[in-house]
Amino acid sequence: MASTPNQAFLHESYPDQDLIDIARNLGPVIRQYSAQGEREGHMPQPMWDALSDAGLLSLLTPKNFGGAEVDPITYSRVVEEISIHDAAAGWTLTNPLLFGVLCARLPQQGALDIMGTDPRARLAATFGPPLKAVPTEGGYKLSGYGTFASNCHQALWMGAICQIAEEGDPEIQDSGMLNPGTMKTDKPRLLWAYYPAKDCRILDNWHVMGMRGTGSNNIQVDESFVPYHRCVPFGAEYQLGPDFQGPLYRFPFIGLAVGGLTPVALGIARRAIDEIAALAKTKTPAGSSKLLWEHTATQYKIAQAEGAVRAGRALLYETLRERWEATLAGKEPTMDDRAGLMLAASTAAANAALAVELAFSLSGTTGIYVDSPIERCFRDMQVVRQQRLLADGRYETFGQMYFGLEPDFITIVI
């Protein structure tokens, strides 16, 4: 049967191997500054500049703005490659790219404000607690406290969930949806808004066991003005801006989140396996006359680790590919599709964590020292697995959807 133009695109246009190779070739500079990021608690500027100069900060920016507008598979592969060298670098790359995609839902002027003169996603954001948005002439004044603002040190713009409130309203709630048709509603009304990063104060609280180089500090903002064109109702219903009409922006946001965050865990696991395999060829465990790799327990655990990572990775990329091809064919995502994306993330993250545990168990006392890359992988994985999307609780979300129940994870429908 002859291929349609769409089928030809499916088989020839993605992933973009050139971009994946660019990410892989950044390995030496990423590793060079990795320890500095650990010490300073955020990405070092030379590492950020390397990502920027390689064009990776505009992977998901529309071509109309000078971006690459790549497919989700290429995006995921690039993040995975960077994360093998430094998980914090992969995290610090993927977060601003995701927040940049949400510009697709803004009025055109809002997107132009943020990306119109510079296609790089120089963004950070907080998802909770919501900032307070007080209506004022032409927009809102934002105030409040936000948590886990990864990449806030390099950001020019901050995104945030905000609750519309009149002056003197009671304490802001953590849930609810915006009713854009009225200012008076029984439920909290939520916005997604972008404000200048210079308007927030970075709090010195990011002192954690792993992923230290992400700079995921908390922030405080006081009465930052945001015009209407840099706000959008936060929910499942939205319209794409005129510069965001490509299939990338019709791909479900939960799919991009799965494709952007899960590869960080896979990168950590790949690094851990590679490191323990290299160590096994040179280390003779105490009390043994054989090298570590000659022990049957080592061979068994390496096989377990490889199998777990390969299986989780295969499910992730198969699920992303199926959803991307459906998007290209003009098919809207169903709740089953969204549940499948969630399951792929949960499985890949859990399998990656298992692989790191196996590598750490094989390393012996070598792996307990802070200068050991296996120790770093172990710490980073513990932190990554606390992120809501990659935590074990998302298995419960899939189970709820499997049985036709309302999911407890709002991001699944965004």
C-alpha cells in the first residue's frame, strides 16, 4: 500500500538524531560543572550557556518564534542524554521547556512578551500554593509564596497558578477551577499567569539530599502586575494561539510532562549502571580473591538492572510514539490515552529506581562516599521519586482511571 504524506512524516521526520547527538556531545562540559552545581545549589552559568548555545532551550518553542518545535520523542531523548551526565542539568532543561509550552494558551501578545524576541525558554514556575491574584485595572496584582521553583536563578519569567481574589478575601484554597465568565463564583477561580522573575525574591531554602543543582528554591512575590494577556484560565479547556498551531501543541500536556520528567530518572539509572559496570571490572571486594564482575551475584543484579531500565524505557517511548502518531492523525487524547501515559511514567520511574538500588547495593563501601558517582545517582533518584508525577502514588491514579473513577491528579487532564 502506498504511504500517505502523513505516514512518510511518521517514519522519516522523528526523532531528530542530530539534536540527540548534540545533547550527547555536551557530556564533557556538563560533567565539568556538575560538582559546582551541587555546591552552589543551582545550575552554573557555563552549563546553562552550553545548553543555550546548543539551541536546546528552544526545543519546544514554535518555529514562528525561531524555535525548533521538535516532536515529543526528540525532546525526551535530549533530556535523557543530558540527564545521564547530570540529572540536575536534565531537570533544569526540561522544566523551562514545559513552562514555555503553556504560552501556547495565552493571547498572542502574551506569548510575544515571553518568546517573541528570544526563543529560549528562560522560565521557571511554581504550581502551589497558588498566588493571590487581586483584580486591578488591566490585569491582576500577584502576591504570595511559591515552592520548588526549579531554575529560578536563570529565569527571566516566572509562571504560577494563581487564585483570583478580591482584597480582603479569606485564605487561598489549594483547589478549584476558574470560571472565566464571572468574578463571583462559589468555587476558587484559578489562573495560569506569567510575571517578571525580577519581581520575586528567591528564598535560601534549597538544602536537600539530591538534585541540588536544580535550584528549586521557594520564592516570594509581592504585588507583581500581570496584564490580562499574560494570563489564562487554568484548566482543561483552552484555545491555542496563532503561533502554536502545530501538532506539538495539540499533544496533551500530561504527555509532554511524562516525556520531559521521566527521562531524568532513566538517565540517572543509565549512569548508575554504567558506573557500577566500570567499577566491577577493577574492584576486588574485601575478603574476595575475584574481581566484582566475576561474582555471580553481580552478574545477576546487572541483568536485573538492565532488564528493568530497558523495559521501562521501551514502555515510555512506545507510549509516547503511539500518542504522537495519533496526534499527527488528528485524534484527540482520550482518558485511556492519558492513563496510559501516566502508567508509562510510573513504570519507567519505578524500574529506574530499582536499577539504581541494585547498582548501589553492588558498589559496597565505594558507593557511600560523596565523591562516588553512584552515591550521587542514589541521592538524586530519591529526590526525583518524590516529584508528584514520578511518585508511586501515580499507580493509584492509573488504577482509579482503569476502573472509571475520577482521578486524584489534576495534571492528568490539563
